[in-house]
Amino acid sequence: MTTPARAIAEARADLGMRENPAGSNLVPITREFGKIPGYPGGGYGYPWCAAATSIWLKAAGLKPNTDYPHTAGTLTQYSWAKKNGRWYSTPQVGDLVLYSSNRTVNGIYHVELVEKVSASSITTIGGNTSGTATNGIQGNGDGCYRKVITRSNSRIYGYVRPFYSNSAIGVPDEPEKWDGKSYPGHLVRVGDRGTEVKAVQRMLNTYGWKLAVDGEFGPATEHAVEVFQKNHRLDVDGVVGPATWKALSTPAK
């Protein structure tokens, strides 16, 4: 079942993601969402706050454009919510909070995922933003950040509520901090993003590969893993499990 907790876990995995180069809007999220003609960076350099929430909700198991608006546009998110009766003035965990620069629909410019709710504030995770909530809500920042926003903030326009399959809200506990070296306790494979993928890429590079250490487990990383597994007489599946991790972490001779 897809709960808000699953969507939040997906968003947390992208905390710390940064544009490369800075100010380019180029991040793994836009490449995963897909190119939009007319934008720089080969069509991947577009504002990505809505694309981020779309990717997180899809990865959590929701059906695009049925359970939530799968889009790179905040106005489209608002229109979907109004059409489907999923527009609210008070927040719940798992909602998408839309911000407006002038308290009108036409001023909607940014979206974030609601991680926690208190009587006075919401905690959010958002892409294409900055690390603070000062001077309004930053809708054109350099990465993925967590922020605490006062619920009375004049930029908050309202909340889009996806159709989760379980009404139990729940918020996942923060994962224990990984040491960056030992096996992380789960498989690392195509589609994964984050520090664990970067560790795999760095280890592969010590064996002569020249992978971009971008934290994105794509076809190039999968191919390198398969070749490594074949050369080390491991099961060739392109997935980094305990045995492959152990072999990778053994210094190359």
C-alpha cells in the first residue's frame, strides 16, 4: 500500500541533491522525469520543483495523473487538485504545498512535499529551492532541502492531496546514519540515487572505470557492475548485493 510515509522516504533520499553546474537546473530528477523542448541543457534544464514531487510520488507507487498530477508545472498541479476535489486549505502529512507570490492562482510558482505538520508550522522537503525560508519561499534555488515553514506564511496558497491507498498517515523514522563504507543493508541497483550509489561508483573507479560520481545508478554504472561481477566470478545481475559490495571494497591490486 502506498502511504504518505513511502512518499516522504523517497523525498528524503534526495536531500542534498545539488544542481551541476550550479544554477543550471540540471539534476538527476529532470533526467528521470524527461526532457522538455525549449529548455537549455538538452531540454533538461527546467525548473524542477514539481518534477521532484512527481518523481517521489511515482516512486512511492502512486499512479501518475490518477492518484496525483504527474507534471513539471505547479499550475497543472493546482488544476488537477481542483478538478479531482483534492484541494485543501489545511495541511496533512504527504500533501503538496503550493506557494503563490501574490495570493492568486496566477502567482503560483513553487511546490514542496509536506513531511510533518504541527499546530504552527509545516516541515517540507522540496527541490529547486534553497536551505532557508527567509524572504518568502525560495522557488529557484540550487538543490533539495528540508525547511520549516510557519503555517501563517502569506506565500502558502493551499495544499494538493494525492490519493494515497491507505489513510494511515505515519511518518517514517529517520534512517540511522550510514558510515559510507560498509554494505548499506539493502541492494543497490538501477534507478537508485544517492550517497550509496556514489560509493559504488567510486569503488568501481578504483578498478579502472571512469564513471561520473553523480549518485545516479544508470546504464553505465549497471554495465560496469556486470563486467566487475563477471571478472570476479560473481552472479552477473548488475545489482550490488553483499557479495559484490565485499568484492568492490577489497582494494584493487
